[in-house]
Amino acid sequence: MPYVEVEKGVQYYYEDVGQGKPIVFVHGWGANRKVWERQVVDFSDQYRVITIDCRGCGNSDKPAHGYEISQLADDLNQVIQSLDLKDATLVGWSAGGTIVVDYISRYGGEAVTKVVSVGGAVPRYTSTEGFDLGAPLENVKATLTAMRANRPAVARAIADGCFHQDVGQPMKDWLFNNFMEQSWLTEKTMADLGVIDLREQLKEISIPVAFFHGLQDGVVPFSLSEYSAKEVPGAKLVAFENSSHAPFLEELERFNEELASFIQS
């Protein structure tokens, strides 16, 4: 099984399929690499497709520390450097969108030349003074409290909320089971999502960025990607009219077409 040591004693599991220009997929909070299974199949005939399990998730190590977004972006940098990637495209979903934007704001565009945030909690997940687009911080605190009492129930609600269309119970169960492979320690990532703020970093991004977002998203508001696309110079905004939080599942064909078009542009 392939692993990268992102810091002493902490291993990241990854899968590396296909050849060509690399695409690195970063999952959302509490999920793992398996959410990208259709993208792995559909893109690996033309690209080198790399999927990772973030710290605390899937087959990666689950240490007691390091769950802040900035550390997860540092972990991602270690993976990219260890695999000696060049001219890569980063695709991050939900909290993964936050991770990839934080990554490029600090590590520039040497190894990574394009970035896609999918339903990303960017520039910040919660509202604050001068920024009223996010959810109230109290909502995050309430979710963390609920997780302490009944973590499976919270994971079930998040999984179900990722869909706008009637995808059927098996699909919802599949995503729920994916979430349940996480460590309870990932609640620290959710707590950090309540306070991290990337507004100042957006204007400094100098590589092509696309914001993909479901118009029906009930987990991360579409308005966040609208805001971010205006702040990042030359950014592209793609709205998925029939999707909630997971357009790569609900509108698979269009998602893959838009992603391929952005990579090739």
C-alpha cells in the first residue's frame, strides 16, 4: 500500500492511477479518497489521477494533533513534493476546497498550476464582522456539541444533505459509510473551519482557479463561491443547477466535462 510520510510518524495513504498530467483530488471533511471513484475511472485514461486520505481519514494515520486547515495544506504539500509532481491540477471538495486554496496561497504555483474548489468553504465558512455570507459560528459549535453526543447521527445528516436530487438510499448510505471511516479527532478540523479566514489571500492568487458549486447547496452556501470568484483575479465560476453539495456525484457527466475543459483551457 502506498504511503507518504507528511511528518515524522504520520503517514498519508494515497492511490496513483494512470499517466500524464497529474490531477490531485482532496476530499471534504471526514470523507476519504473513495468519494472520487468515478473521477478516477473517467480521467485515468488520459491523466495521472492521485487521490489521498487526509489526516484522520480513510487509511491515513490518525494522530492526536495536526487537524487545522493550515496543517492539512502542509500535509498536501509534502505529498506533492514527495511524488515530485509538476504542472498539477488540485481539486478540493468542501473543506478540501479550503485546503487547496490555503495551499496555493502559501506555496504558490510551482508544482500546481490550476486549482478547482468544489463547494469549498472559501474564503471562510462562518459569518463575521464585515462578512455575512457564511453560517453563524453558533451553528458550528452546535454541530460539534451534537457530534459529542451522537456522531453517527451528525454524519448521517451531513451525508443526506449533500444531495438535492433523489439519488436513492444506497447512495446516501454509501456516503454515510464513507464519513464513518474518519477518526473522531477530525472534529478539530470542523472547529478550525469555524474560524479560518482566507479573504486576504484570495487577491494574491496568481494561477487559474475555478469555483464549482451546486446552486442547491445546503451545506456550504453558493454565495461563498460567488464571492470568491469575484475576488480571485480571472477566476471561473461554474454553477450546477441540480446539485446540492456534491455535484461530482449528482451531475457526474457535466462535472467531468467542466473539469476536463478547465484543465485543458
